[in-house]
Amino acid sequence: MKKLLSISLSLMMILSLFACGNKTTSSNTNANTNVNANTQAKKLIMCTNAEFPPYEYKDGGDFKGIDIEVAKLIGQKLGQEVEVLDIAFDSLIPTVMSGKADFAMAGMTVTEDRKENVDFSHTYQTAVQAVALPANSTIATIDDLNGKKIGVQQGTTGDIYCSGDYGNENIERYPKILDGFQAMKAGKIDACVVDDQVAKTIVATEPSLYKLLDTAYAEEEYAIAVKKGNTELLDKINKVIDELKASGELKTIVDKYIK
């Protein structure tokens, strides 16, 4: 009887040790799984409209420009990869609102209307809306645009401002501002209103066809749009923007594209 009892106790001890061993292994596995999950950085989706050089454009299938480089640097500072989603400009805010993109960066001006739907970061660039004209145009002042056909990129502040100033009947909207320049070259419209750096970039490619009005049309500030209420991401982006300004890294990127 004592012998049987001894054998039973031995078996129980072995089983107990075996169970403890399994529990330890399971615990370690779960711990490793949690560590791996936490160390896997979430990918940030940036939506843009890559038809706006020098801020964003495609070169041989690659995305390039001021906004692209700044966005990737923000991702690098946050330890997250940035994926670029190229869509129509007037779809940017709805895409951020729906959560299909984490932020929008596309030479986007901060306006009161847009602030009703998204939250904006600190300003990273100050821009000017310029008037581009055919090289032989007789338009000499902003007032001369009254009654003229003006080309704008749909949904941009150029579209908003010109519609209010000159009436919808005088505005021709294009999905890409380059289409507006082509229409101007063909004599279909009298002018294009767009960011001055974009205008300068396009005019420089065909200086015999286009010129810029000396007077600026409007001044504005560019910022990054995030989903309303996403203060965690907004705070992180603002911190990085402030750091990039203080370190001079932001200026270096801008100077690379804007001489």
C-alpha cells in the first residue's frame, strides 16, 4: 500500500511539474506576442493630390515634392512608415473624415470652412496665390480679371476665392491645374489662379507661352489636416513640425525645391 501511495505521489509530482512547465512556456509566448505587437509601428496613410509641383508630383512613378519629403520626415521622427494615397483634391478632406487616411497634405490652405470638418496642424509653409497669364495677355492688374474666364483647380482655395470674387459663370474648374494651363494655351480661358510656386514651376517650362502677373492675388498658410478630434496624432505632428522649423530641416527641404 505504501509502495502504491509512493508511486501515486511521484506521478502527481511529475504531472504537476509538467503542467507548470507548460504554463511558463505559454506565458513567455504571450509576452513575446505582446512585445512584437507593440513594436510593430502602424503605417501612416497620407492622402494628397500629386498634381501640384513643387509640393507634390510624380517623377518616374515616384512621389516627390516638399509635402512628400516633409511627410516622410514626420513619419521617420514618429517611427512610422508613410504611405502616399494619390486622389482628387476635393476628395482629400472626405477621405480623412472617413478614416481611410490618417492625414492630408497637399498644399492645403487653412480656411474656416475646412476647419469645420478637420483639424489643422501648425503652419509649415506660407504661400501666395498668383495669376498666370498667356505671354501676350494685356491683363495688367487684378481688377482686369473682371469678366474674364479664369481657370482653377477644383476644390482649391483658388477656386473658392475666384468664385466669390468673379462669379461661378467666369470660373473654369479642372481636376489638375496643368489642364488649366493647357486650356489657356489653347485660348479657351484668359488666366489661371494657383499657388505662386506651382505657377512659377509651370511657367518656367514654357516661358515663351506664359507669364505671371506682378501682383499677388492672395496670401495663405499651408497645414496638415487630420480627422477632427484626433488630438493624439495632431499633437505628435505639431511637435515634429516645431522641431523641423527649429532645426532648419524644414527650410532645407523647401529650399531644395524653391530657389
